[in-house]
Amino acid sequence: MNLFEAVKDAVPTIAAAEHYGIEVKRNGMACCPFHDDRTPSMKVDKRFHCFGCQEDGDVIDFVGKLFGLSPKRVAEKLAEDFGVRYEGLQAWQPQRRPSVISKLAAAQEYRKKKNRCYRVLCEYLHLLRDWKEQYAPRPEDEDWHPLFCEALQKMDYVEYLLDELISGTLEERTAIVKEKEKELDGLEKKIAAFDRRGTADPQKDSFPGKVRSVRLLEELAM
């Protein structure tokens, strides 16, 4: 049984109508989606017929008009949505769609995590720079402020991470995003706490090294 025969045999129009969101009354009547129908004027069963606009046909005609698809694409859609098997099923291209969708979802999730990682590290770098200036030791100080020490210890490393998130290989960027994911919540809380005190402004200037805002925009657009 070929595609069209299999679909028409397995899927009555009433089943397709209900599957795609059209309410069918117990008597098989429904509001016609093909004209401004305020009272049910379309009879739906194996086929369909509208007593208002005179649209008529089988399940292929109905779904084709509903979604604006060609007959072949309608048959493929119905076979996919209703699990209809037919001759030549192995060569059916839409069967690959779930894996494509999964890959797209994974790529979108990665970009979301990478963008968050980049944003948080940028803000943390600005905070470190602020600490380095604000808590720089004076001649009379016996001990260095802990935040000044943190700035000295972390600035070069954070600049390196930001640079890798732009110019590193996919494997390097992925490794950084995965490694730093658990630390981001803590860094965001620290940044928010110091922002409320007015000691750091993540937007006030550019950060050093090869990292540049223009390159960031180009990278995030990819």
C-alpha cells in the first residue's frame, strides 16, 4: 500500500480534524475553519462537506487546505502524526526530523549556557578591576585587603576564560562552559551584592586583553 492509500485508509477526516484542534460535535458537525462559521455547518466523517462554503473532500484535501500544504506533504504529515506505515517508509525524509530537532535543541541550550557564562565572567572581571583600584593598599596599611588579593589572583585567569570563550575551539569553549556552570550562581550573587553597594558597574568601561565587545556581539550572533 503506497503513502496516499495508507493514509486515506487509516485516518478518517474526523480524526484529523480533532487532532488538529477542531471541535467536532457528537453528530459529526463542526464549525468550518475555511470560512467565518459561527454555527457548525461542516459535516465531518470519513470525508468532509461544508454546507456553508461548499468545501468538500477527503482527509488529504482537508489537511491540505487547513495548513496550506501540497498533497504529498499532507500525506507525509498525516503518516508522521498518526504513525501510519506504508511502502517505502525507510526512505521517508520526515522520519529524521526528531533527531534534527534534538540537535537544534541541544545547540540552543549550549548557546544559552555559553552566553550566561560569558556575561557573568564579564561582570566578575569588572568587579575585580574595581576591587583592584578601590582596595589598593596604602603605604600605612599593614595587610592587603582580601578583595584586592582576590583581584590580583583572578583577573588574568578570568581574562583568559573570556578570551577562550570567543576565540577558542568548540571543544575548549564547551569545556569552559561545563566546568564553570556550577560556579555561576555564586558569582552572580557576589556581583549582585556589590552592585547594590554601588562599588561596581559592569557596564562602565571595556575590559582588557583581546576580548572586545564587538567580537562578543559577533560571537553571540553565530
